[in-house]
Amino acid sequence: MDMNEIKEIFFQECEEQLAELESGLLRLNDGDRDPETVNAVFRAVHSIKGGAGAFALDDLVSFAHVFETTLDCVRSNKLEPTQDVLKVMLKSADVLADLTNVARDGGSVDQARSAQLIRELEALAKGEAPPAAEAPAPKAATPKAASAPKPAPVAAAAAPNDEGFVPVAFSFDDFGGEEEAAIEHPAYEVIFKPKSELYTKGNEATLLLRDLSRLGEMSIHCNMDSLPPLDQMDPEAAYFSWKVSIKTDRGEDAIRSVFEFAEWDCELELIAADAGEGADGETEELPMQPVPFDLSALDEEPHAPLGVVEEEEQIAAAQAVTAAQTASNVVQMAANASRAAAADKGAAAAAAAQNNAQQASAAGQTIRVDLDRVDRLINLVGELVINQAMLSQSVIENDSNGVSSINMGLEELQQLTREIQDSVMAIRAQPVKPVFQRMARTVREIADITGKSVRLVTEGENTEVDKTVIDKLAEPLTHMIRNAVDHGLEMPEKRLAAGKSVEGTVKLTAKHRSGRIVIELSDDGAGINREKVRQKAIDNDLIAADANLSDEEIDNLIFHAGFSTADKVSDLSGRGVGMDVVKRSIQALGGRINISSKPGQGSVFTMSLPLTLAVLDGMVVTVAGQTLVVPLTAIVETLQPDAAAIHSFGATQRLISIRNSFCPLVDVGRILNFRATQANPVEGVALLVESEGGGQRALMVDAIQGQRQVVIKSLEANYTHVPGIAAATILGDGRVALILDVDAVVAASRGQPLHLETSLAAAG
Amino acid sequence: MSYLAKNLTSGARELIAFRIGDQEFCVNIMSVREIRGWTPATPMPHAPSYVLGVINLRGAVLPIIDLSARLGMKPAEPTVRHVIIVTQVKNKIVGLLVEAVSDILTIRDEDIQPTPDMSSEFERTFARGVLAIDKRMICLIELEAVFPQTESEAA
């Protein structure tokens, strides 16, 4: 292994450390005061510094050093991690990422910015630290109480460092010990009020309470006050809450980790019982009369002291359905967090409490594989699928009775190839987390420039999608986030005036929906100013002045080229190449984008994308003797046109009436130049497709052969781009079939694609 | 293999000669990947007339050029006797439809005569030289000029 390879590994690890650093800082920003989070952040910076020292990356080392010093003050409780402190730290994390990138790819950093941050960090470290004897001069603050070197390659490589840097190991037990060992078995009050979602997701209060009981001596009271009379009871609702007094030496984290997988679906309050008055106050606050509750009785009838059998059955069913899902979630989370989890005391405690998690983290080992190798495997499997289809077809042609053992073997082969294909595709599937994390930085930067206060909330970061999709998602998302902060959110004064909190919220969520990934970006800003959009569209000749457009159509106007409503062109967005570029890049991925907006309440952009770019569900059709594939996602419906439904419109245009609305007919064979004259629509089949801008077109094809999943093959690799054709595929008979680019065909049928958009209102 | 190696080291080069109509042409053997029989191609919309379409070459999409039409002669009517010479130039692979492959020639660089000075487009674009072998005249084709690069883009 030569130096460059080691360096490459270092940079890969840097990326992981930076991600760890950022997510840790964000957790701290959200009020997490877990010492382990601070440690994780510290460790990340420390590892980067150590590795950078080994490669003599001086800029990186000196910045990381200052950063580390300040973090050490936080770690030793000399510096309170307030919002202001964390703001500086998040910026420092960004600069650290920049420095890392520069160290790898060359280029230059904003020296002034990093110098400024170094000053800020130093001020924080000095200013807030008590001027006592152990006051941290930056150097002295670096902990040197190393018992054994950290067994990471980075630290090992860092040993011969000219900075006099010593790899540091710190025992996590010691950390816990310092703070918690002093108090013997502190008592906690836990108030646990499950919501009904908890049960529908297959969690169970009994199991959680039982897990809790393993932490130490506890007493439990069930509050059944909110239980309605039987006739008014919703069998799927949750009515009980529990108050648990527990004595444990495992600390608050262990208690919280019991509820780790349920925390979104329950109200959980955790009070250290030492603050006796505080706990009393809480009890008074809640209108709760603790009822003694026997845990063993709970075991026998977990949810239904009243014996509501349906409830149990439903929950059992729900559990069965969600069990697999939950298990896979756990595996996923464990896999993603495996590095952190191995070292993380909190996660270790969770693992002890959750057998599932323990098993999963044991299984959640990962390896790094060169992307080219994976792609080669995927290509080969694609060919295997085609070959298998060809083989099946020729066997079927030659084997008339269809019961031979060859046929049965082929069927198994087909199943196997499909399974192999799915598994291979799954290798490329990656969580969207890295992209979402990059967005956090974008939000910070833009919030800084615009002077707005913005919080980014992300959900479903572990949703997996093909790596190519992830890679191509970053750019449109960045653009949309910029738009959301710059145009969507109001200035703080305006927000106050509108009765909103000063801090705007931008929410980014990802989830799987029927074989696609849906990414939603919402803001709680002013929403789309429809009057302004409309006026702008009229000014730019996009629509006629008297066009009668629905709200939805007006909202969708922002996706047009050259459309920007920002009063002044700002640095961030509003260069007039905004949402149309976003829309095009989403469409290039085979996705769709939609907007819905409520005045005064904000806007929601919804993107739906395919999970992979390697295969596509298509409808195989015949056009002028040629076989074409139409992406299934584009097709709204298919219909057999009636002679009476076809109306000539002008010299060459024809319209088809569908349920009393008229839709232009587009002869695919004519557009692609497969035939010289238009075919007779009555002899063919019409595919109703949704095109850009929401308008519909009826594509005329000669016949439909069937529906098939096809492997996408690039035409550009050996040829050039062909207008009207998105890509090619290979069918079961071994011949190449072309995949239709529906949007291009529709655009070609319009002639001038954008300006004819006015007909949208008239035709719709 | 040793035969090939020996010839290459002695400054010789090998060419594949093929026939279109009554004329003979050749290309450098190093750019030929394989030779295969004709299979029907899927026509491409908006393609130049000399592009017959695309075929499946073990999972890759391979465009087929009618070399006869490309060189300005009459378009071929492909039959099962026709062959496709799969060639690679730079990183693109393209199939050339020809009537038959006739020979593998081992020649020396000095055997290649410059093309006679004529004003035809063919001479300027495609011909890199001519060879006189056994009273036959074989024209050395410039493959890069044959491949459609951006022409079809404009169509």
C-alpha cells in the first residue's frame, strides 16, 4: 500500500468523521447535553487532526487544533454549549470540511474566514474558561492522559507527528464515572404516555416497561383516568399512561434508550428524583392520580384490562406486518451507525436493553467496495436477465407441450435471476443522509447571508435509494433549499408581524411510496404570491393577460424557464434559472415534481423519483412495425379511440375527446419519422400521457404488446443522443428496442414548447 | 500470436481487407474487435441514412453503419451473407456493414501510397492511402471519419 492509498483512506475517514461531527453538533444544537455527544464531536475533530498531522497537512492541523481546544472546554464543562457557541462551531465544521477538500483536491480556502473563526474559537476557549490554575492554554488543554493508543489506523499513523501530538484514548466508563458514580443509584421518575401510533407500529408498552425494569429497582403506577366508558372506547386508541419510579445507576441515557424506538410515538418525561420539589410539581401539573399497577398483570393482558379482544387481534396483526419492517429498520440504523455504535456508550446501553439491536449491530458490518466493481456486477446481471429471457423465449418456441423439465428449470432460473438482480440493486442503494446533511450546511450559509433565522428539520434520512439518484439529487435540492430560504421564508420582522416564530422552519423528508422515493421540502414561509406570479407570467408572455388559471396552474408557472419573482436578483437565487432547471434535472432522473402552497402558511415541494436508474417499468408498444418502450410512469391511461371521438383541428392537428375534454393526438410514428403520413387513429391505441406543465397528450401507437421491466441501456455510449428517444433496452428476443422520451415527443408535437403553454388553459 | 508479435516489431502492420461492390477497402486490424454475421437492426429515428440502426452486442447497444452508403456509394441491401465488422475508435464501438471480408494483409508502412490527388469528398474525408497488392487496389479507410460524431445531433 503506498502513501497515496493511505491518504485516500484518510480522506474517506475524514468524510465519515465530518459527518459525525456535524450530526453531533446538530444534536447539541437541539439541546442534547449528553456527554457522549460532546465526546463524539471531540473525537471526530481529534481524529482528523491526528491523520492530517501524519500527512503534514498543516492548515488542517492548525485549524483542527484550535477547534479541538475549544471543544475540550465544552467537554470539561468550562464552556457552556449555547446556541451562539454552537453557531461558531458549526461554521468551524464547515471550514474544516473545506480544508479537508482543499487538502485532497487542491484549490484554495477562504483564508479570512478560517482566520476569523480561529479567533472566535480562541476567544471562546479563553474567555469562557475560569482563570484558575488549570486554565486551558490551548496546548495544555489537549488531554494527554493517554493510557493506550486509540486503535484506529489514523491515530497509529499520527504517532510520528511533528506537532508533538500524542494519540489519546479515553475510557468511556471514566466519563460516566466522573459524573454519576458520586451518587449511588439515583432515582428517576419516568412518565410514559404512549400514543396510539406506538401500538400500530408494533411496539408494546409492556415490553418497554419490562425493559425498563431490568435497569434497576422500580415501582410502577398506571393512570387509567382517560379511559372512557366501554361504549365510547376506540379499540385502537391509547388511553393509559404509566408513572414509573426507578432507581438505577445506569443514568438517564439508559432509561431514554429503552424508549429509543418509541420516542416519537409517546410522551416521555424523565425527572431526576433528587430534585424532589420538581418531581412533585410535575405530578401536580399532570392531572394524574397514580393507581398501583401490577406489572405481572400487564404481562397477561398487555393492552386490554377490559378484555377487548379485537384490539389485541388488531395489534397482533399490526405487529406481524410491522415486525419485518422494524427489524430491517434496526439493521439499517445499526449498519449506518456501526462505527459510532461500537464506541458509543449510549448505543451500547441501548443494545443491552434491546436484544434486536444487539443482534443487528453484530450483523451490521460493512465493507468498502469500489463503485466500478459494483457497476460491473450490475451490468453483468443485466445481461444475465436478458440472456435468461432470450433462453426462455427460444425454449418456449421449440417446446410445444410446455411440461418438460427444461421448462421447470427455466422457471427457477428466472426466479433466481430476478432475485440476483434485486440483491445487486440493493448494493447500490444508499441512505439519503449524506445529501440531507449537505443541505444543513446550505441552510446555515444562506440563513447567514439573508439574515434570517432558519431551522432545518430532516426526516427519513435512512431512506435508501440508488447511488446515482442520490448523486444527482444534491444539485436540485440545493437549489430548492436556497429558494425556500431566500424566497419562501419571510424576514424575521415580517414573521413576527404574521404571528409566527422568528425562526423559520424548513423541513426535508424522504420516504418510500409504492416503489418510488418521495422527497418533500416544505417551509413555513409566506407561500407563493399568486398575484405576483401571475403578473410576472403575463409580463414574460408566458400566459395571456386574460387567461383563466387555477391556483395549481399558477403555482406550476414557477417551473418555467426565465421565471423569477424576486424583486431584485440576489446572489443566492433569482437569476432566472431557478425552478425550471430543478424541474428538468428531476425529470432527467425519471421523476416528477409538484408544488402546493397555502398563502401565509408556506409551500410544499414534492418530488417523486424512481429508486433506481438501471431498470424501468415500461409498456412495450408497436409503432410502424417497430417495437418501442414507453415508461409506465408517464402513462395515465390507455384507450381504444372511437371514430366519433376523433376531431380534426386545423390542417393537420387532431383532437380526441375524453370524458368531454379535448386532448391533442400525437402520432408517435410520425414524430419519430417512422412513417410519412399520419396513421388512422381508429386502428391504433391511444396512450394518455402526462406531460410537462400538467397538460395531457394522447400518444397514438399501433398496438400494445405488454408490460415489462426493462434494463436501461445507454445509447450515448456508442452513438449520440437521439431526439425523442430516452435510451434503449434489449428485449427477450435479443433485439434492441428504443425507450421513448415522452416529454421530448410531446414538446416536439407542440413545436414551440413553452410559448404554446397558453393553450393549456384553453384546452384544459 | 507470435506471428503477430514478430510482424509488429519489424515495423509491419496488419490490415483487414473487405469488399463493398467491386471495390476493396481495408482498416487497421487493431481497431477491429470482432466480425459477425448480419442481424436485423432496430432503426433509429432522425438518423442519417447511412445509419441502419442499432443491434444488441452481448448487452451493449451497437450502432450499425452501412459503409457503402457512408462512402457515398449506393446503399446496401443487407442479406445473411453480409458481415458486420465491429470496430472501436477511441471509446466508441460501431459496427460496419460490408459485403464480405476478404483478407488479412501484412504490409509495411512504406507500402501505403498517398491517395491520388482528386477533388472528390471521398478522397478528402475517408481515404488515408491506397495499397497495390497482387494487381488489386485496396483503399485504407480512415475510421474516425466514418463514425458519425455530431452530424446526427443536428438532424
